[in-house]
Amino acid sequence: MDARVIKNRDVKLLNADDKSATLAMQNDWTVRDQVLIEESLTSVVREIPGAYLLDVTYRFSPKDVDVVLPTWSFGGFCVSGRSDAESSYYEGPEGKVDRGNPSMIDGETSWPDADWYSRTHVLAGKTAGYAVVNHPSNPKTRWWNPPSTGNINPSIVTYGDCKIPHDQPLTLKYRVVAHDGEMAASRKSELASEFRRT
């Protein structure tokens, strides 16, 4: 939107080795060059047998203003997939999921909350997939997962406005699991449980 810019203030590599890396980033959310929210983001990526894990923690601190995120079907953290896949399917802790496309304007049509959702697709003859894990400390969530786009979007604004008082920062935590080939739902649940206990 006009005059609304997220500006990076700092990036630090906190540690790294041949299997993992941790980054800390500081961003300013500005309107007409006035900082309204300070964002602190920690990102940890690591390789495990058969997959890569990306754990992110966001902390949004309003600067002397109360922030209101309006009710909407989608928004916030989102993993965007390939809409041109030759074939694909979604999965949750209970197995394969086929709920169709949720509405872009009606959060009631979004998918119900779950510990995680994943999408596995075939592209150029190769199978790969990704899952998003929701942390139990996050606000109440519905998921905007339209098969037509390949997105996985745990949205915290489908139940109503999300208010962030100036003196109460909002923290959000998510895990992304990326893998080549198929990955069993039971393995995704193991990786989700590990993260949700932290």
C-alpha cells in the first residue's frame, strides 16, 4: 500500500555449522517513514535425515500505538507452493485432506485448526513436499490452504480482529518441513510434536 514499507534494520548470523544456521533480523514497519511496529525475527534452519527444518519466531512490538489487524480470510505467515504442479495432495495429522478452496473473503470457509498441514506435489516428474506446523502459543487459528495455489497459511485473523496493544508484543512461532520424495504423516507428526513442545 502507498507509503507503507517494511525496512530491514539489522541482520546477524548468530551461529552456523555444516548442518544448521541461526539468523536474527530486525525490521521496522513504517507508514510515511514513521515506525509503527518493530519486528524481531529469529530464523533457525537445519538439515535432518530426509528433510530441512525452518523454525521462525516473530515478535511484533507496536511503537506507542495500539495495532488492530482486521478480520480477513488469510494473512500472516504463508508458505506459497507451485500452482503448476502436475499433481498434488494436502495432508493433516489424520491423513489426506480434500476441503477445496476456502473463500478469500469468508474466514468461515477456511480449514479448521490442526497441529500441521502439508502439501506434496509432483513437478517435472519429481516428488517433493512441505508442511507448516502451528505452535500452541499462537492465537486461535484457521488455515487458508487453497489447492489451486498450493499455499499453506495459518491465519490468526479469521475469528475476528487481532489486537496488538502497544505494551503487549505479539509473538508467533512456526515450523516449516521441506522434503524430497514422500514423507509419512507419522513422521510429520513427530516433527510437529517436537516443535510444539518448545
